[in-house]
Amino acid sequence: MDGTAPAPEVRSTCPYCGVGCGVLLRPDGAGGLAVRGDPAHPANHGRLCSKGTALGETVGFGHRLRAPMVAGQEAGWDAALQLVADRFREVIETDGPDATAFYVSGQLLSEDYYVANKLMKGFIGSANIDTNSRLCMASSVAGHRRAFGTDTVPGTYDDLDAADLVVLVGSNLAWCHPVLYQRVRASGAKIVVIDPRRTASCEGAEMHLALAPGADVALFNRLLVAIAQARALDAGYLARTEGFDAALHAAMGDMGDTGLSDAEIDAFCKLWIGTEKVVTIYSQGVNQSTSGSDKVNAILNCHLATGRIGKPGMGPFSVTGQPNAMGGREVGGLANMLGCHLDLENASHRGAVQAFWQSPAMPEAPGLKAVDMFRAVGRGEIKALWIIHTNPAVSMPEADAVRAAIAGCEFVVVSDVTGATDTARLADVLLPATAWAEKEGTVTNSDRTISRQRAVLAAPGTARPDWAILAEVGRRMGWRAAFDYTGAAEIFNEYATLSGVAAEFGRDFDISGLAGLSQADYDAMAPTRWPVSATQPGGRTGGRFFADGQFYHADGKARLLPVTGKGPVARLSARYPFRLNTGRVRDQWHTMTRTGLSPRLSGHLAEPYLDIHPDDAAELGLARADLAEVTSAHGRAILRVRLSQDVTRGQLFAPMHWTGETAPTGRIDALVAGVVDPVSGQPESKAAVVSVKRMAAAWYGFAVSDRALRPDCAYWAVARTATGQRAELAGYESPQDWEASARAMFDLPAADVTEISDTSRGTARIALAQDGRLRAALFISPEPVAVMRDYLATLPGTQSATVLTGRVPADVPDAGAVICACFGVGINTILTAIERGEVTSVEAIGAALQAGTNCGSCKPELAALLARVAQPEAAQ
């Protein structure tokens, strides 16, 4: 030991979902990072999910973009930024400001977002700035604004502790927001899950209502009618609202099919009505719909009608998908908003912001929302496009068309941490941005808590903060004074001051009490829930809105809206007989540019898959582990079949994380139509119509390697391992020489080869070694390959002589596939403990093996393993 004291821990925030967990970071001085939950942060009190726990595995520089790239060649910052400024200026002069667009991201910090919004709306003079948050929470924004007069989340996370009933609507909270789910479970509240699919959140729930896709409005209309019939209305509170009679009349006339029995609906309504302290949490299953805004308002109607809003343990609660989706809403990062919850279409609001910015121009109408923006790019109407920290060539609906639109755009700038994304590969100019743990600023989580994100690592190469890149382009376009920032604190203070202007218009978002922070105060800023102003220096009492019945419409009243269930726009047909639901998996994040770097996170579900009911699979001739071709009117995907009764007949589920970098035929959003909610502009990502058939593969393969793989076949999916990469493969035609194919795939032309093959059976097993160590191995079969994948993935770099058996030697322990990603506990380790009688409950598994004791999101799988072992005994 050299006696050097360890570096002090630095408080920051997790860069994943909108929970906004606090983290404590300790750099090791060599580019590595230790991460643990911050016990003092109000969002998580020290808990982290599997993704947050693995953050230290995602900060390496091997994948990073280190210098600007122009036309595929490295360039200096001066040349790159001058080109960006010149090309945007030329397009504005020739075709007008609306021929330009920014597409930004909830991965941006609020300071970055603020500068981007200011540059586009106040100085370029277009409202063509939208964000990937449009894909996850725009319907919630629209619903809030219609009901409350502004985009306000009424409650706080403390309400989850105080609630007696938590209703999860279109939210797999256990996987997508595990820290909040564990908080709900710890509170002892009853849980109801409303979701067409049985998810991990159903474990321990009071009831699961498997409603028909898109039937949320019809269900909550039934609840509103039941509330009125039970005389559970709060007449005093309703006096502070408008529209109840019309809303009730619409609800009484809404006889749409919910897919539920009358008994199920009655039981839910009685539980909701009979439990005063009820929180209704909703997420993407509500928002990602062509009737998403109406779904939100149907939920809000019930809370407003009963006065169950803004009080401890009760209220509607939108949980967001990105770390700073809320911050983006607050700075006006959406195409139809101004900063600080001011309205773009309000002339007084526009004038006030323009005067504050001293800007030359302000758009008078909303810009293009995400789907329309990329369609305009495809039509050639947008000629200069800047994409920041997002991957629309994968994540947008009709992703193939979006990819083609970007590829055909006259001038495309991409700012990101890596050039290895589907979108970055289409850029004319690539700008290297600093990543999480390298940048300074703030984010706002789902309950309006503003937290600092702090830099603890040096950025690679010449990477710069996003605000600095945007500001420099603004200066080069001729607006030096407006963008002459020296640091994030200066931007935050300007933003906080603007919120005081908004407060003069009676807006809810007011952090003017934080304006004027010194650099030291900004550096030390603790998590703070807004509003924070001179009149409310500590924020509102309890941090909640609307208990007092004061809203932000001109008359001070809330609005209940008459809404009627419509169901998905796309209709099932003989050609497309299945309804496809898309979503997330437990251990991956968006398009895996970060989580895909972690071997631990990649070990749980290593390739894209399709959940299908066993009876549907049987009719299609699909067996477990087959590959299925899934086709819609917009695209095609190939996915691994998982037989599951978690989906009902006629419905499918597939995750959305895989890309052209990790599984080109797994880009699920290529199947999704670009139909949107007419109010919010949010796409419907849960109800595509598709056909399914078995992939007629001539061969299947599995490969492990100590280096990155880029296979060349009809289907492939790669995942990171501790020793390199693993890959699933399949093709329509078998090559004549498997050894030659293996050498080419692994780029090992001079390696020593050991091969076992049987041409009559169509099998081959090939190991490639150098200097006595295994470099790669390939297993080929006419059926899905049956080998011990997780064991084989550990062998590259070793002297293993038994790799071609495909099995674990008898004297070697095999942990199996990862079940608990937080602690890396494998399925075989857990099953062995169960079979030996060492553990008989989920709690006992945690005590013995740690599995399930951190974020808890694997607990449903642990329970399923216990049931699986017990089942044979019960059958005797």
C-alpha cells in the first residue's frame, strides 16, 4: 500500500430513470468509479436498482468519441463548430428558420436544455426543438395542462409511504422504477396493477386487471360513475372545478369494452372508493397511446371528483422514464412550450421571454413535434438537423423511415458520447460531449426535486459540455452577448431568474429563490423540491399542489374533461392478427449505449425476444427458443421466442433496447406506426398490429469471443461479457466452410483451430486459440443451439481444453444465467440452494445469497423459482 488516502465521495444523481436517485461517487484515480446509493437523498434513501448499482462498469473510455468528426474524418473544434454555425446560418438565410431543427434528450442537464431552447426559440427564431421525452411523457403534460392549467405534478414520493392503496396503471414499476416499487412494498399499501400484461409488478398485488389494450379511459370512466353512484364525491372540492357534469355524462355513456368482467370492475371500484389514501401511478402504458391525453384526464377526473389530490398519501402521479424529462419540461424543451411553464402561444408570455433574453425573434406557433419533425426531414423541408444525446434511428416509431430521413438530410449534426450508434453513423458532423460523471448541472426528478449532478471524472480527449458546445455555436452565429456563459452555475442563475418572470404571470414553476447563487452555493446545492421563491423559501407545505383547490387556469379552477374510450387506432386484421406491446427490460436502458457496456446487466436477458402465449405459438408452429419473424406495415424484426402466459392470446410483448449495433433485426420500433395522440403528439408504442411466423433458418449458432463481434448473417445479437462478447446467430443458408467463416467472424486468420463437425447432421463446433489460450468458439446446429452459454462466456482468455463440449465440467461450479444483477447471483446457485432445502422463501434467499436484497426487482423471479421447485412435490 502506498498510504494514499482514498478520494472523498462526491454526491451526484443516477443518470437513468426519473426517480432521480442520489449516488455517492468515488473515483479511483485511474478512470474507474465506485458507486453506492446516497442515504441522505430523499428520492432513494440509499437504495439503487441494478442499473444504478452497475454504473461503475459503464464509465470506460474505449467506446467514447474523443474529438469532433467531419465527414468521417477527425477535425478540430474550431473547424467543426464553425461549419455547424455556417451551415445553420446558410439554411436560415435561404429557407428560413423553420428549415432547421433540434432533437434533444432527457439525458441533457437542465442547463444544457436551457441553452438549446434559448438558441432555437429566441435566436434562430423557430420552435422546431423537440425531445425524446415526447415519446414518454407528453400525454401527461397535456393532461396536466388541460386539468390544472399548467404542467404540475401534484404529489411527492412521500405520498407513496403514506398511501393505503397504490394503483399502477400501465406501469411496470418493479422493473422500470424499482426503487419506488420497493418503497411502495415497504409501506404496506395494497397494490392494484392495471396492465394488459402480467408483469413483475403483479407479485404481491391485491389484484391484476388485465384490461384490453387502450381501455384505460373506459375503466376510469366506470370508476367515475361508481364514485358518483356511491356518493363519494367531494362537493366542496368540486366547487373549485369546472366540467364535472359533462365528464360524468360522457362517462355514463362510455360502454366501451374493457376486457374485464363486471365483477373485476366492481371489486376495483369498491377498493378505490373505499380507500381514501390512494395514489394512482401511471406511466408509458397510459402515455404512449393515441388517446394518451384522454387516459390521463380520465385518471385526473377521479381524483378531482373526490378531492383526493395534493394531500398526504393521495393523488395522481406520473412517473417519467428519463433522468431529466421533468427538467426538459421546465425549461421549455418541448416544441409547444416556453421555459418555466410559460405558454408559447400566449403573446404576453412570448413577449416577456423575448424581453428577458433580449432576443431578435420568437416563434408565434408551436414547432414540429418529434414524429412530424422527422417526417419533415424526410420530405426535405428541414435541411439542418442537430440531434443531441438520443438515437431516433432506433427509438422513433417507423424507425426505418426515420433512419432514411436522417441519412437523406442535407446537414446533420450529432452530439453524443459515442460515434457507435445507429444515428451517429449518419452524421455529417459528430461532436464529442461529456458524459455522466464528467459534467456539472442539475436535473429534476418525477416529484419536482432538483438535484445536482457533479463531475468526478475527467472527460476523454477534447469532449465538451453540451451547454458549452451550444453556446459556442450561438456566439459564432452572431449572438455573442446572449451566449457568453462561463459555467453551468451562470446558466442556472439566469434560468432561475426567468422563473421569477413566470411567477409574475401566476405560473407554478418558480425557483427564483435560488437565483443569484454563488459558485460555492451552486456547488453545494442540496436536493430541493420546487417551488422555491421569496414568498415560499422552503417550497409549498409538504411540497404538494392543489390541496387548497387553487389551480392555474384563468379562473383559478381545475377542469374535469369529458372523455370517451377510443382504443388503439390500428385495427387487427387477417393480415396482421396480433397486437404488439413494446417496453423495457429490468437491466437495460433505452438503446443500451450505457447499460450495454456492463457484462452484469447483459447477463440477464442477452438478446431481443418475443413473448407469445403458448396456444398462439402452437398454432403458428413456434417452439420455445425458435426465432420468429414479426412483420408490420412499416418494418420487420426477428426475435427469440419466449412462451409466456403473462400475455393473453392475440397479444405479444417485445423489448425496445436493441439496435443496429447490438441486434439489427431486433430494432422493434421499426414495426411501430407513427400514429400519435392528437393533443400531445405522443406516439402509440403499445398497440402495433403485426403478423408472426417462424424464421425458416437453415442453421443456428452461438459464439463467444475475447473481442468485439460483427457477424454477417440474417440474425445476430451480441452482448458484452466479462471476457469479451457473446453472440446468438442464425442464417437462411449454410456456408460451405464453417472454419473459414469462423476465422472471418472473429478476425483470427492465423489462429489454431480445433473443429468437431458432422455434415450429415449439420453441426459444427470450432475453437480458435493462440499461444495456448482460447480466443473464440463457435457452435452450429440446425436447431437452436443447446449449450451452457453463461459458462462458455467465461472461457475466452483461458486455457480451457473442454470448450467444445459446450458443458460445464463436473468439478466446476456453474452459477448459470444471472437472476440478481445487483449481486451477480445466477439461477443455478439459487436453484441449488432451494433444492437442498437451504432456503424456502424469497427472504431466505436474500439472507443466504443476497439476491433480491438491493433493488428487489428480481424478487418475482425468485418467487417463480421457488414455485417451480415446489410444483413437482405438489403434483404427487
